[in-house]
Amino acid sequence: MTPEDQRYAPDSSYSWLRLAVALLVGTAACVGTWSVVVVLPSVQTEFGTLRAGAALPYTCVMLGFGFGNIAMGRVADRYGIIVPIVLGALLLGCGYIVAGFAQTLWQFALVHLFIGIGGGAGFAPLIADLSHWFRRHRGLAVVFGASGSYLAGVIWPQVITWGLANHGWRATHIGIGIAVMAIMLPLAPFFRRRPSAASMAAQDAASEGARGDLGLSANQLQWLLAVAGFSCCVAMAMPQVHIVAYCGDLGYGVARGAEMLSLMLGLGIISRIGSGFVSDRIGGAATLALGSLMQGLALFLYLWFDGLTSLFVVTGIFGLFQGGIVPMYAVIIREYLPAREAGMRIGIVMSATILGMAFGGYVSGAIFDAFASYRAAFLNGLAWNLINLTVVCWLMMRARRKLVVA
């Protein structure tokens, strides 16, 4: 191995620097999934619409984000991650600037579809790219890369709130567009280096051998993981989307619910990082099964404990395990599926999780409307969580059975 090969080998100092820069890019790119939530009341007042209408841009941005994860991932597989970063920066920047001049709600919502597509460049494609640069610490790298979306939720709402108070929502959107391009475009050239052909060939051979142990084709495993991802996020959406309203119904007030949501997301970051350490030791599938089991336990506890203190405890348990679940799909994909297709395949499963969150949030509300109680909604979440756990445990047992027979 030449000195240059050593410098850019997996798990090298360059790999860790690439991870740090990717985290910054991901934090900037994922602004779209949070900004529309913060400006929702201002947009509702500006366009004189009902709350459902004001929420339409959020629906558009999430649909765009789901599509962007797949499309940008496919582009990254073919041309390298630098191209999606540049495209994403331009879509985000131009989208936010145009949003600042929108004259109707439909214009504002449509622009957010493109903002979501641009934001997709900062999630699945970045995770896939990072997975090529790590072997021993791949799980840790993946979860750090996926944490950009959480960091965006910590940083951007504070910045946007300040902008709304001092400059209004239109100027704030224009400022976001300029800021995102100013961050992402100068950093894009850093990602011009691609993994060596020898490294990619070795990773493809390793994943093909692992997949042979399962006895499944790449597409069969792909869609099983998509089903598992959709199911776990339907279950995950119940507390994440409705905990504030649930606390209000119990008489504790929405402020307490917001505190629980903050606790959940804060512990989710710890969970996400911790799952990376765990997966590097026991594998992605085992870590996913552990997270799914504990998420199901937390959902079960919600059925039995509704006191204020106990809800904080149960919510803490939920947050401490749910944050690491979604990145594990990327780890499993890199263990079993072709490295050269990682961007698109990770994008498909990440989009399935996004759809699961959207469906789970909606169906939980519909169940509440039908029964005037969240108890049935928690049971619905448990059922979907069981589907996820069943799929993951089946894959683990199938792999072990193949190894025993061999």
C-alpha cells in the first residue's frame, strides 16, 4: 500500500475529517424539515388560512425529502457525493429565496417540495458516502452522519425564531437560502475524492458473501428492510407526534408535553451515538433488534403509566432507545448489499421510514378521533413495532441457521 493509499484508507484520519465536514453539511442541508414548523403560525396569518392549510408546506417538504433521499442517493452512486451536495445547496438556496417572495400559500407549499428534495442530499447520500470510508467504525460513522438531521433540529429553530422576531418570516427565508449556500457550496470540493476501486471491490465481495449467508437476493432484502423501516417508524411516530397533545388531554398542559418532547429528542441523540458503538461490536441487525425491543417496551409502559413523573420516565426510556433505530438500516445495508448501490438503497429505506413517520402520525390522530383516547393508538404502535421486530429477528435467525449449516 502506497503512502497515499494509507492516507486515504478506511478509518484513517482523513476519514474522520470527512465525517466532521459531512456532519456540518448535513446540519445545514436538513434545515427544511424544521424551518416550516417554526414559521407555521406566521404563514397561517400571512396567507389567512386554517391550520391544516398552513401545514401543507410541511407535507410537501417531507414528500420532497423522501424523494430526494432516493434521487440524490442514485446520483451519488453514479457521480460521487460532491454532485448531490452542489445540487442540494442550489435547490435549498434558491428554494428559500423564492419562498421569501411567495404571494400565495400554494406557491409557498410548492417551493417546499424542492426544498425537501435539496435537503435529501444531506441525509441518505451522506450516510452512504461515509460508510465507504469506515470499516472497523462504520456503525459509529453512520450514526454520526445521521445526527445532522437532529442537530439541525437543535440549531436552526433557534436561529429562525430570532429571525422572525427581528426581520420577519420573508427576510428570514431569504437569509436561510443565502446561509445554506454559503455553508454547503464552499465545502463541496472537499468531497471530490472517491473511494479507490480496490476498496469498493473488496466491500462488494464482503457484502455478497454476507448476503449469501441469508439466502436472499439484494432486492428481496431491500424490500424487507423497507417494510421493517416503515413499521418501526409508524410505531415511533405515536409518542413523537402526539406526546404534547397527550399531556394536554391528561391535564398536565402542553408545556409539560413540550418538555417531554425535548427530553425524548435529547436522549435520542445519545441513543443514536451509543448505537454506533454497539453496532460496531454486535452488528447492525442485533443492534436494531435490541432498539426495536426496547421501543416496544416503552410503548407498552405508556399503556400503564400516565402520571406526570412516570410519563417523564417512560418518555426518557423511549428516547434513549428510539434514536439509534433508523441509522441501523444503513449499517445493515452496507453489511449485506452492494457498496456501489449504497446511496440509492439507503435512500429507499430512509424514505420508507419517513413515510412511516408521516403515516404513523396521521393514523394515531385518526384512532384518537375514533375512540377519544390514545390507548388504542399506543396499541396500534405496538402492533407495528411487533412487525418490525419479527422481520429483524427472522433475518437474524436465518443468517445464524445458514452459518450453522455451513
